[in-house]
Amino acid sequence: MQTSGWPVGLILSGTSELKDMINSDPQLVRRIKPVEIPRLTLAQDIDAIYQLVVDCTAYVELQASPVVLEESFLGRIIHAADYEFGLAIEILIAAAEEALLAGAQQLMATHFVIAFRSRSGCLDIYNPFLVLDYLRVNVRRLLEKEGDDE
């Protein structure tokens, strides 16, 4: 990291356990520039997610369907990402990829359904882009099957 001919920079991403590990070493603490991305909230971040969808779809020459831009659907994106910004981006990219592979001109809700299904391996009754009460879906459970929540 200190060789001027070949400097290396590390990006560490992780959980509170990583923060504890870094804080246990004074040398690491003084060499790190921390950036903490807080969890998303529906109240504060809906506009940012809206803009993210608009910008990303424009970048790949798609248009977001009106349904995808509704506040209620943007809330589904945030919940499906477990309120984590990086996961919201990943889900959006996966949905856009589904749209592009299908030759679609618009990013539709169905592309998010397919992207989440592919990402999680869950049945549709556990897909936050399909169920009415999506806030009850535990999006951190992979390969969720009927009866698993009992």
C-alpha cells in the first residue's frame, strides 16, 4: 500500500464485525478513510431511488414504466434490497438486464419479479414484487419454499 510505483488501495465492505476488527488495530484506524452508507428508509430515500431508476434506465436506453416509478413500487425495491443501497442497485441492474435480454423498450415490474426470483430462488409467494403485503416478506431468506416460515 505504500509502494509509490504500485500503490494499492483497499476497499473493505462488511458488517459491524468488520468495523470491530478495524477498530481493534490502531494502525488500521489511522490508515482508513471510512465511508458508512446508512440503511435506506422509505421516508428519506424514495426520491433518491426514483432518480436512480430514471438515471440507470436512461443509461441503458430503456424507459422506466410509470408503474415502476410509482412510490409504492419504489418502496418494494427498497424492501427487496433489505434497505441497503448497494443491493437496491444490484436489483435494479438485474431487472434492467432482464428487460434488455427480453428486447423490451421499457423496464417493467415483471422484470423486477424475474430478477428477484433469480436472485433469491424463492417461490412467488415470497417475492416482494408480487405479494400484496410485501413488508412481511423476509428478503434475506434464500430458496424460500412454502412452509419454510413455520
